[in-house]
Amino acid sequence: MLCFINGEIKNINEGSIGLKDLALQRGYGVFDYARTFNRKLFHFEDHLERFRRSAKELRLDLNYTNAQITENAETLLKGSDLKNPALRLILTGGYIYSPSGNFNPNFIMIAEELPTYPEENYTHGVKLLTYEYQRELPHVKSINYLNDIRLDPLRREKNVFDILYYFQNGITECPRNNFFVFINDVLITPKDFLLHGVTRKVVLEMANKYWKVEERKLELAELNSADEAFITSTTKSIMPVTVIDDKKIGNGTVGMKTQKLIKLFNDYVLQFSR
């Protein structure tokens, strides 16, 4: 595998950063993750826009143009022997921090194999477990996944695919996924206190042509009225959810509207990757 570190492309085994980097010492940094279809980066401009927003929120300077990043990203992917390549972008806090607030970030890109999931996740749906928690700076895609990793034993104990966060502001998101429900013929997804995903954006644009769509506060109690549910992410695309907290969503099978959205998305990807 190959990586890009501060202007140089190296074998990943040769890449390194210093032990005093704030990413290691304080967990201070941001990242993003883009995938490919047929080796073409998917909505990479959206990922870069979000990456820059996250960096700006943490006062980290990304001293590369989008054109420079894209050129190096494509070089990484072309030089890899990965079957389904994906790209991880990281901007660390760097080594210099003073009362004046100066940083010297390290910019890293890593070509990785895209994770895959069992087909039954898409045909039968997955289970979620609700958990009361609100991420700090939820609109920032930070490298801090402390709570997600901490809850992994609970996920395994309850035999669920993922955790669904809720707090005083209602349901928000899963640690790595956005969340949607259909109630009657209305598609609803939480609007605030979460990270807006790139796949979420694509799904909303597609769904608007077929159903009423609401981005709003979604109360936990509304899950009892949900006919269908699904999660979205870069790695999972659209993955149906059929059980939450041991309660069936709708009749406990993948709903027709979710199936239609999956087909619409797959058709969109097919057109994109030609």
C-alpha cells in the first residue's frame, strides 16, 4: 500500500510522523474517507469540502489546493494493487502549539482496501442499539472515535451491527453512519448535531424526486411509528435496518421504499462509474 505524507508518496511501511504530534498526544486532528467505483473517486469534491470545513473548525491549515490533492490521490490509487481502493485523508495537529495558537499540521493520504459487508445485511437488514450520547463538535469529522471504540464490547454483547446515538436533541446518528426512517410516505432524517455524510447528500437528492423529505429533529419515540429504516455511509452505501432495540421496524423486513432507494443509488453509481 502507498501513502502520501507532506508532499511525498511512499510505501506505507516507510511513512511516519513524530511522536510529539498532537494527533498522538492529544487526539487533535481531522480526517475524511473517500471511496471509488470502478477505480474512480466518488464525489471527491464533496469530501474535500467537508475535510476543509473540519480543518478550519480546528484551526488547521491545509496548504494544498483541491487540484493538488486530487492529482496526488489519483497517483496513489493508480499505484496501488488494491481490488477496491479507498482513500483516507488525515490532517494532524502537528508539532507546534503555543498560546498564540500556531499549528504545523501533517497532511497524510493513505490508499486502503474498501471494507465490504455480508450480502445478507442488505437483503435482511441489520440491528441497531440506541445509546444516549452526543458527540463533541458533531459537525467536525475528527480523528476522535473514543466512544465508538469504547462501546464495541456492548455492540458484540447485544449482537447488533451498530449503535444509534440519541440525546436531548433527539436521534442524531450512528458513529460512522447517517440514519433515515420512512414514516408513511415521508422520508425523515435528523438535521442537526451530527456529521452530514456525502452519501446522505446523494440519497436526499434522489429521494426528493419520489417522496416528501424532512430534515428535522427526530424523536426517539417516533421509531415506534417507523415503517422502514436504513443507514448510509461511504463504505456501506444504503444499508437497511430492520430491528432497533430488539423491536422490529415495520414488519421486520426490508421495505419496498428502501429497496427502491438502493436500486436508484446503484443505478446512479453505475452511470457514474462508466
